[in-house]
Amino acid sequence: AAGVESKGSPGDAADPTSKKVRRTSWGCAFILVNNCFQSAAYFGLSTNLVNYLKVQLHSGSKAAANSVTNWQGTSGIAPLAAAFLADSFLGRYWTITLFVLVSVAGYGVVTASAWAALESAVFYAGLYLVGLGGALQPVMASFGADQFDVEADDEERGRQSSFFNWFYLSLTVGSLVGGTVLVWVQSAHGWRLGYGIPALLSVVAVALFLAGTGAYGRHQPPGGSPLTRITQVVVAAARKCDVETPTDAALLHERDGDDGMSEILGSRRLAHTNQFRSLDKAAVETPGDKARPVSPWRLCTVTQVEELKCVLRLLPVWACGIIFAAAYTQVSTTFILQGDTLDPRIGSFHVPAAVLTVFDTLSVMLWVPLYDRAIVPLARRLTGHRRGFTQLTRMGVGFVILTVAMLAAGMLEVARRRVVARNGTYRGTDGAEYVPLSIFWQVPQYVVLGAAEVFTFIGQMEFFYDQAPDAMRSICSGLARAAFALGNYASSALVSVVVSVTTSGGRPGWIPDDINDGHLDYFFWLLAMLCVGNFGGYLLVTRWYNYKKTAD
């Protein structure tokens, strides 16, 4: 964006375009590899954490599960704190540097605790340092996207859009390595090596990020606290609630100058919009304002008012993402419950139901390059849009695909129940009861779910970055991750309500301990209906939404 400080080298003058592209490519490569290593380290620590707490720290099952949940909740909140620091005071580069060093310290404490069998308080201290230091996805994604000069070169916008695809792919590859290879190391070779490798990966990640410092050519300066600016708009508008807003937006207060920049450091001026007109009162200049020095608590610029409007426009889109996340989280809950009853045999091997989540990961790894290299160029030719699809359209496609995934899970559950009614179950060598229907019938729903992930989750990352005010991009990017966290809570609340309603009168309910006695298919149909309703609400939001425009 204009206003992002560029730091070029003297040689750039010879062939500025090619040198700029090479420099951006190197900078993004450092960011992507760093992101992959950080993701592998994080999932290498978190995936098997509950077992470490039970085996090494002698926690009970419930206490261990609660400890993991509390830690993950903290890890979900921390990105907003990191994003606030980046946008307000430190800038993205220094925020990333600070937090990755904190995460290295955390991994070091965790590893030392595993090697020396230190007190559990020491382990938890390291664990929460990791949770705090690993909260960088919104800031890291925004910093990488900053490297593209989309205002000066329209081709850069296409490369920036591709960056978000590859950024998410690097997260996925890291999570696959951490959740499989490192978990195997922990099981086969012990916790010392199993937690030592994530610590080493975190050190390498920091070294890679710092090594790329010279390749990071563009830096968004911090613009001060956005919470203060938003509060100033609300206070100024409330003070002038009786003031009439002029019909001509040119009469509203704004910084003078032809450079297109606002009073907020590093931020472009935003064009006036007609939504939320009552907030425009904050930018109405009264005779009293002219008689005294300008105070932002009494008189705000149009750009400052439009910052708040941008955030308000994002909230309905964000809310739709919460419902999407609530349905998506079935990949780690009801999908597993369903798979636990299916025939896990491949010859003499038994496939645990949780292992099938790897097909979701593999689907993402397939769909990202397919979307970036095949679907986008085709859509670009058909629609004429530089990104192939608008960001809202891309997310909407993911909403539809997720509905298909819920329908696929429901249809498999109907087929599973029919097999149970016709053939009953058999007792496996582990003593568990299984339905004579292969667990690999779950693969289609995992593959479809991965496609939905690529369209919606990556679309959210790009949308919240692009539509945020220049000085609030990290914070708004953090909203997408917060939506996923709230989706988990919404899913838990939905399950609680369903269990409460369907078990009344002594009935087993839809989701009993033995799902052969329940109706998990009804729950999947309910989720599909929620997805359809959510998509309908999303369509209304997209018709109402106005894309952000700068004054130039």
C-alpha cells in the first residue's frame, strides 16, 4: 500500500521492476519457510501434549484435557495482542522479532523440563511462553503481504493474492510434519528428542527470519492505537449528535495535501462512504471547532471516521465465518466419533480414526496449487477480474462446499446405520465393536472439507487484510483467527444444546456415548441446514457490503 516505507538499494535503478520482484520473492521465501518451521514446531508440541501431561506430569485425564484447552484458548487470544502491538507501536517486523524470540525461550524451557524432569510449574511457564510467542500468524501474513507494491503495479496484486495461498500451504505442511513425524518421534524415541526437535526448529525459524531482513523492502509504520482513534470518533459523534451532517461530503474535515496521505502515520486517506452516516457528525466542523485548537476528541478526519466504518462493515462477514468454523470443527469431533465405529482394517494393520484427518491436510496441499495455478487463471479469463474471483465470492464458494461436506458425512452416517441394522457389528482384536463398513468411506468428506478450507480460510486472510484500514491490518487479520476460535466455542454450545434437547424423556439422544443408539445423521443434517442458512445470510451481507476505497 502507499504509505508503506520502501527501502531500496542503489542497484535497483538499473532494472527496477525485475530487481523489485526478485527482492520481494526472496523476502516472501524467508517468511514462508519461517512460517512452515514455526508451524511444525507448534504442532509438534501441541498435538501430543495431553499425553505428556498425563504420562510425565501425572495429570488426570480431565485435568490434562482442561490444561490443553486453557492453553489453546490463550494461544487463540494472543494473536490479537501481537497484532495490536504491531499496528500501534512496534511495527510488524519488530513485533515478529520480539515474539519469535519469546517462543524460542518457551521451547527452550519446555525442552529443559523434559530433559531434567523439572517441576510442572516450569513446564507450564515454557508452554505459555510458546503460546504467547507463537501468536504471529496474522502479523506474519500481513508483513508478507506488505512486501507487494499493489498500488504502483497491478501485477503485484495478483502476486500478493498468490502469497496468501502459499502462506496457508506453508502452515499446512508444517502442521502435517509436526502432527505426524514429530509425534512419531515422541512415541518411538521419547519426549527429550520429541520436544528437542521443535525447539531446534524454532531456533532455525528465527535465524531464517532475521537472515531475510535485507530482503524485506517494505515496512508499514505503526500508526498509534486504533482503539483510541475509534473511541475518539464515537465521542466526537456523540458530542455533535444534534449537528446536521452536510449533504456534500467535501465539507467534512480532512487533512489537506496532494500526497493522498492521512494524518495517521503511513495511512492513505479513505474516500467517504454513505453507510453509518451518523458517524459523519464526528467530522463536521462547527464554529466552536474553528475557535479553538483542533482536538480529535471533538473533530475527527473523514479517514478516521471511515476507519471505524471499515471495521463495522467487516463484522457481519466475520460473524458468518464463526458459523463456518463451527461446522468445520467437526473434522476433529463428530467425524472422529463416526470413524471410531467403522472397520479400520487394512490387512493386518488398523488405521485409527484420527489418522484420516491427514486426508484433509493432503486435500489442502492439492487444492492450493490447483486453485492458484489452474482455477484462478481460468476464472480470470471468464470474469475479467484480476484475482479470478472477488474475495467475497471466493469465501462464498467455500461456504457452499462446506455444506456438501456436511451432506456427505450425513449420507455416510445413513449408510453406516443401515449396515448396522442389516449386519450388526463385530468385535475387533482390541475388544471394540466395529461396523463392517470400511473407514475409508470417510475420505470423500475429508477431501471436500479441505477444498472448503482453501476457498474460505485463505479467502478470509486476504479479505481482512485487503479491506482493513492501512493502520489496522494486523488487528483485522487477527479477526479471522478469532472467528475460528469462537467457532469452536459455538460448536461446543451447539452440541450441548442438541444433547440437552434430544435426551429429554430418557431418550438416548442424537449423540450418545454409543452412536449406534443415536442419530448422528440428524446432527449432520442440522449442520447442513445451518450452513445453508449461514450462506443465505452471507449473500445478504455481500449485497450490502461496500469495498474499501482510498481517496485517490
